[in-house]
Amino acid sequence: MDIIDIGSAQLACVDHGQGETLVLVHGSNSDLRTWEPVRERLSEHFRVFAYSRRFHWPNHAITPGVDYDMRQHVADLGEVLEKIAASGAHLVGHSYGALLCLHLALQRPKSVRSLILAEPPAIRLFTGTPPTVPELGRLFLTRPRTALALAKFGVRGVMPATAALKRSSLDSALGHFGRAVLGDEAFAKLSTERLGQARQNLIPAELLGSGFAPIDRDALRQLAVPTLLMRGERSPALFAHLIDGLAELLAGAQCAEIAHASHLVHEDNPQAWLAAALEFLHRRSSAVTAPRVLPRRSCSEPLEALAPRP
């Protein structure tokens, strides 16, 4: 493991392979170790750079009273690109990390060759974070299933997790949030090692802080960066609705549903995730040999869950 110095922070990283640069950006309750199931295979075709975001293991912990500011994490990603790939890179993000990649592409589209976004929590497409009652009421009138899924996510996950964090009950907070994000079955199946990683990266300020940055819908409509939107076949319904909302705004975006996978799509079914990612990247890089699994499909076409089983 190496260190990259971005000026305002030093971040743990791994840098492996040759070719066009592929930057992997992890989500919440996670760190660079989440990419181990897919990183080696990706490095056969690309220079693969994965880093642990600010405050995440094994980086310096957040200082009490400091905000977990999404804008800071987007800026960090921009600094990483300046350091390692000033001419541009492919960005691959999962969950919160996928949302960071999207924001960076909106700010600096010429720095981003393509985007692979797995279940970004793009809640700000529809409401604030947390959503107000009037916002949810308006959403129920226009997108009732999205509103219901968002309300369920808040009541079942964010609200009890936040309350537990205020009581300093970290395991309770992780349980509430983990089950809401992954689903009961997927959370119950987490290995002891993976649950330990989640505990190491449970940062109370993330839920108690300033929340997600706004998303400019008009800018999304104008974004010309090639994009693959991924979702897990077994993920909670909210993520499918959020993917649909992004797909409506991102012209020409491709979609892939990963079979036998919940929210941790690249960990739950790395083979299918790799097949989808490499097929998409093949059309944007001469370094990749096209696999035979994923047909070209737009987000307006019906999705079939991609095998093989992990």
C-alpha cells in the first residue's frame, strides 16, 4: 500500500497495471479493500488506481466537530486526478463514491473519459437530504414508488441509525443502516472480515453532517461523458428508482443489472460486474479485449440480470 499526498491530506492507495488510468472510488462504510475482488483483473488492461477516501481506513480519522463534507471529497478526487492522470481517467465509483464521480464529471467533464456508477445515492435529484415532508408529498404525486422507497429508507435506515449515533451506539447504527442499504439477507450474509471493515469505516459525521451536495439536473442533461449505470438484482428498490431518475437525464447512458447481487455489486458477483465493466470500457479503450457476456443496451431497454453467479 502506498500514500498519495494531495496537499490537504495524505491518502492510502494502490497503483497497479499499465495503460489508460482507471480510478476506483469506494462508498460509505468502506475503503480501498472493497475493490480486491476486481482490481487484479482490471489491472490486466488498465493502470488501476484505488484509494481510501479522507477519514477512511487506514487514513487519519476525522477530528471531532469536523464536517463530513461531500464537496471536500469531490475536491479530493479532483486532486487525485491532477496528481496521477492530468490528461483524464475513467472513473469507477460505488454508492457514495459513484456520486462523487458524477459530481466530479459535472465539474470537470474534460478530465473524465468515462463513468461507471454503481447505485449512486442520487437522492438530491428528487428531495433534500434529509427530505422534508412537503418534498415527499410532492414526490408522491409525481413518482409515488420512488417516494415510498425513499420514505421507507429513511424510516427504516437513516432515522434509527442517526438516533443510534447520537447515543454513541455504533453497532446499532451500523445494523440499521446496513440492513436498509443492503437488505436484511445481504447484511446477514456479510463475512466477519467484511463486517469488520464496515465497523472500521463507520464515521458518525457522515450521517450527522451536511449531507449530499445538490445535483444540477440541467447540467446532467448536458453531460456528454459515456456512462454505465449499474444496479444489483437484489438491491433495495430505492436504488433502482434512483438509477431510473439518472437514466432519464443522462443521454445515451447504458445500464446493467448484476445478477445475484445486492448493493455491494462488485463484491457480491465480481465476475458479472467485471463482464459488464470491461464490455463497456472496451468501446472506449483499445486496451480491452471485449468479453462475450454483456450485449449493448440502453437504459430504456428491459434489463436482464447479468450472470455468472459468483
